[in-house]
Amino acid sequence: MKRKLDCVLLIDDDEPTNFLNKMIIEETGCVNEVKVTQSALEALEYLAGKQQGAAGGKPPTPELIFLDINMPAMDGWEFLERYARLSPEQKASIIVVMLTTSFNPEDESKASRIGYISSYRNKPLTQDIIMGILEEHFGWQES
């Protein structure tokens, strides 16, 4: 079964990484919109509906989030603490994937204990990683 996702949210402070990740996601043809935020705070504002979508309406709720750990001001762990406080409607049934350069086993262990994190993957993002997530969490099957 293949159904395009409405929205994927990228949360990473590195602009070139966001550019490449957005391009890779769009090349899979799996999503209608890729929203990019360069800070965890901006992502929380987006999820809380404080940013407007196209034509001034409500922005689409992401079905999938790729979250970096190491960011200035508010890191991925702090994002998750605040994310937990969002209303159920704001969190919906979002799949959160920690996408990081961290090879620290403690980070992966910590991530596995947080209920909001569905998967922990190391950068770089690839089409194989995306397809694996789509298969596991959204019932996609390769043709």
C-alpha cells in the first residue's frame, strides 16, 4: 500500500543537511510537503499551530519528523521534553525519527527509552532509510 504522506518535518540546525535531506525525501515521491525548521523552537511553534500554512490557513500536521540531537539553543532532547507537553491533537500520531551524527551508544539507549521516538538512525539520510521507515510505520511496500 502506498499513500503519500501529507507532510514530513525536518528539524536540524544545519542548512546544507536540510537541503540534502529535503531533496532525498522529495525524490522518493512519498510526501506532498516537506517542512524544514532550523531550530527546535521553530518546530514546536509549527506543531503548536503558531505558524500559518499556505494561503494563511493551518499548516499541515506532519506524519513524520526527522529530529537532530545536537542543535544550539534547544537540542533534540529538550525538544522532546516540550513535545511531550503538546496536546494530543498537536502530536497526532506523528512518527518521530531521531536522525543524528551521534554514535554515542548512550544517545541511542536514551532514545529507546523515550516513547515518542519511533526510530534512531544515523546520518546521512538515504532513500533506503526513508523506505524502511515508510514500510515499518506506514505500510509501504516496494514495487
